[in-house]
Amino acid sequence: WGENGASWIAAFFGCILRGVVPVPIDVAGSDSFAHRVAQEIDPKLVTGSREQLKSFPGGLAFEDFSSLPQNTSAMIEDLCESDPVQIVFTSGTTAEPKGIVHTHGNILASLRPIEQEMQKYLKYERIFHPLRFLHTLPLSHVFGQFMGIWIPALLAAEVHFESRLIPGDLIETIRKERISVLVAIPRVLEILQTFL
């Protein structure tokens, strides 16, 4: 439960590689929602940004990751596509959020056709390599994960995370970092449109 960035991704992949099922929560989520999720899933560890963990004493803050001992233990060898990757709490648009189990197969079912189609165009991507994504969505959401973790990896792309939706800062980052792809929802595009 924390800000998008390298520590979030390290925690996410660390869980997956060890067979632990992560349950990502939107950084903007309320304490009451986070506690309701924790009550439902009974987590063994809560990790995230220090700010979010104020209401979870004993949680492991992203900011403390650098002081953790190095662990070189092996990945799970008998992993199956039917094994869970994560539990995502989602409500659609109107209902109370419910935990939905995503398996490796669920993710691969979306990624395989994209990767296959992508092969036709990779010769053109070389001209612009590396592609640079400016990511403004929560990694706790499936689309945010696809555009911040899974798709960039297929392209060996860079990902720059920005959670503050300040139009001038977004434009400056796009120019300064030579961003190729803005990962956003219509609300962000509307904010940028009013700025320009």
C-alpha cells in the first residue's frame, strides 16, 4: 500500500517469486478500506510507503528496504499458470470492492497475444528505443500494472512514475525525459488539455 515506484515493484515481484500472494491497495485508498481488506485476508505482512503504514504498526516501510539483508533464495520451480499471482480488490463502478484472484494464466492470456502482435512492429521500435512511459495510474489496478510492469518489460522500455497530476510538471517531465507514451485516464488528459 504505497506510492508507485521501484520499491512497490520490488515488493510485488518479491512476493510472487516466493509464492506469497500480494494484495495491492491504491495509495489513495482510505485507512478504513485498507483495514477492511486486512481483516478479510489476514495478511502475514503489510508493506508500503511509511505514510500509509502509520495505521499498521509493525508494517515494513518501502523506505526501509535498503536496510534489509540480501536474500538470494531460489524462485518457486513448480509454478503453474493456475497459481494465484495476486488478489485485486475492485468494485467495477458501483459495488463495494471485492477481492478477485488473478492467476499467472489470467495475466498471460492478455500478454501472449500482445507480445505476438508486437513482434511485427519491433523493427520500427528500434528507431525510438528505448521507449519511455510516463505512468500516472495506480499499480494496484490491473491496467496500471499492464502499462507499468508487463508491457514495458516486453519492449525493454523505461517507466517513469508520477502520482502528482500537476499539468506543468507532467509537461516538463514529458519534455525533459523524452517520454514516448503517456499512460493516463481521460481525467489526466482533460487536465493537460486545460493547461495547454
